Amino acid sequence: MTDPAGTQAPRPVAALIGSPVAHSLSPAIHRAAFAAAGLDWSYVAFEVTEGQADRALDAMRTLGIAGYSVTTPHKEQVAECVDELAPIAAALRSVNTVVRDGERLVGHSTDGDGFVAALADVGVGVGGLHVAVLGAGAAARSVVSALGRAGAASIVVVNRSAERIPDVVALAPAARPAGDAVADLAAAELIVNATSVGFGSRDGDGELPLDAAVLHSAHLVADLVYHPLDTALLRAAREAGARTFDGLGMLVHQAALQQRLWTGQAPDVAVMREAALAELARRAGTST
């Protein structure tokens, strides 16, 4: 593309900021989607140490970067530093996407809606479901908010420490703290692991975020962990006869929502998932 003077217009750049970012699948996912859509965008990952998100936003303004994906540990600081927050991001006090609107930087959160969209993509509607969410951190907050907006009948929040639960349940009228956690988990139709338990374990072995004895064949069990893709929780759920849903769905769909915010176009989520799986396979092959 050229400008009226005949010079080459700069290629739009989107970037991931976080620490660490070397393990992220986002570059592979976003680059594949841009290419499939015929968009001449580039996507890079920047290692930004904790506490430096404000400087990364300054760089975005100075360098003309078109959009940011935001990951740990910057989501809350970015929410404090952008010029404007979209309503969902304001409620969560957390941002995973920054969009340039002229000279203003607007913070959004696509995580929770990405999870709901991923479920819909495999034919699971949230409306009327009884859900149990494990965890009370940023991932749990985004999921509970989105489940509530999508019409879940009830959302029980289960966490080892009760201290953070009130802030989570406040995000959705249908949400409440667990009473009898075992009974609440057994009664749920959908169980969502929004903790980091299982992240980075080898070959899906390791600790479970719940007692496997509560799992049964009527459950749908979703794990937001995608490294490894087949977690110990998902294995235990299948052994109990439950349906399972891996963490790649949310990752891909929240990224698709990011691209729609940046470009105004809906990307091909199938291409994005294929790119993520290919990158995971490449890494597995490299490590052997």
C-alpha cells in the first residue's frame, strides 16, 4: 500500500507484552490469521518486565503500534494506564487487549467472551447451564463475568481461599460462593478449571484442582490450561466418562476477538487453531 506521495505506507504492527512471552502461542496464531485474511499486518512479542507496562503503552503511542495483546503480569496495570476502558474491562479492572482509537488507547478484555465463544463453537450453549468455576484469579473473574452475561443459570465459585471469592461473585448475579464444594461440583453441568494447577506439567501428569471422585459422566469439564493441552484434569474427567474441553479453544477465540477489535474483520478461527496445534507439535518435536 502506498500513500498519496507514492511512498510505502508502514505495515501495521500488533504485539504481545508480558513476562515471560517466549512460550506464547500468540505470534503463531495471529500471524496465521493475518495471512489467511490477506492482511499485511505483522505481530511480535515483547518481553516487558513487571511494573513496566506504562512504558510499553508509551512506546505504543510513540511508535504507532496498532494493538497490544496483554498477558501476565500486566493486565491490571494496563487497565490503570490506558486512556479509556471498555465496560467489561472496567468491571474486571483487567485488560488483555489494547486498541488504538486515534490518539487514545482503549483497553478491552476478550478472555471471558472468548471462552463462551469457544464453547459455542463446539455446540455448547451457556444459557441455562449450572456451572462451577475453580479459582478466583483473573481468569476466573473473566469467565464468571462472561458466563453471567451469557445467561448461565447458576455459577458456583470454588477456591481454596475464601478471601478473593466475594470480588468474583460480584461480577455476575447468578454467581455465589460454594457451600458444600463436593456437592456443588457434583451437581454442576459444566466445571471450569480457571486455576493454574496443571500448567507446565509433563505429559499431562501432576496435581488435580479437585478431587477426581466428584467427576461423573454427566459433566462437561473445561480446563483453561493449554500447556500441556491434555491435562491431568481432562484425563481424569474422561476416565469418569465426562466430556472434556481443552484450553486452546479459549486462547484461539479470545485472539480472534482481539483481531476483530484491531482490524474490524473476523478472522478464521479454524486457521488460528491449526496454527496453534502446529506450533505445539513443532515444539514437541524440538524437545525430543
